Amino acid sequence: MKKTLLALCLSAAALPVVAQAIDADLPAAADPLVWEPVAAEGLTLAQFKWVARPIVVFADSPFDPAFVRQMELLEARANELAERDVVVIYDTDPDARSDIRTDLRPRGFSLVLISKDGQIAQRKPFPWDVREIGRAIDKMPIRKQELREAR
């Protein structure tokens, strides 16, 4: 049975096989409702193209109040993100210069929503509620197509 990449991305144990999961059958044990954001280190946005919608949360420190609040908001409604094939990626170390940080060039706290086609859909300099994120995703052409096909 095909599972979404989200099941892999939200399961820390399965993270190393993200790139291989694009066309592979995933184990039935992968639980898409496990809240497990993924560190940006070692990842590229290309790994998620056409497979998942990355939400990338940047901060200059894991103690940044905006970062802490954003992660709380995302965790509180993780099931709504799972329904939309969202993977949450975080980067709180500007000195590490991850590929994703280099590509998106954030300043301080930033939330970046990326569509399945790899395009930046939204950038927010403040925490954003999952309800609003869901609305933004539901307006995307690829999401509209997914909803039509699911009927």
C-alpha cells in the first residue's frame, strides 16, 4: 500500500529513507500522526518536490519565543498538516549553513511554506496558525487537484 512521504518525514526512525520513499512502498508501521519535526541539516528542498509540502521554520536560536510558539501551534494541529502532506522542517542554527537555509535566506525568525512543485508559497516573519496555513494550502492548484481526485 502506498503511503505519503509524510509518514516518513514525521517518523524520526524512517527519516534516512526520505529520498528512497518517493516511489517505494512504505512499511505499514509508519504512523503519519506522529509529531516529529525534522532538522534541516543534511536535507534539500529537492527531496520533497512533488511528494510533500515543506513548512520550514527558521530561527537564530531554539529558544527564540517566536520559534517556540510556532512549533507549539504546529504540534497542536499536526493531524491537519498530515492530511495535507506537510513535512515540518526546522533550522535554528544559522552558523551551520544548511542547504535549505542557504536556498531560502531567512533573517531571524521565518516560516516558509513551499508547495509540492517546489515554489515558495508563503513567507511569514511571525508565527502562523495551522488554520491559516491549511487555508493557504487548500488554495494551491495541486491541492485542489488532489481534493478533486479524492472524490
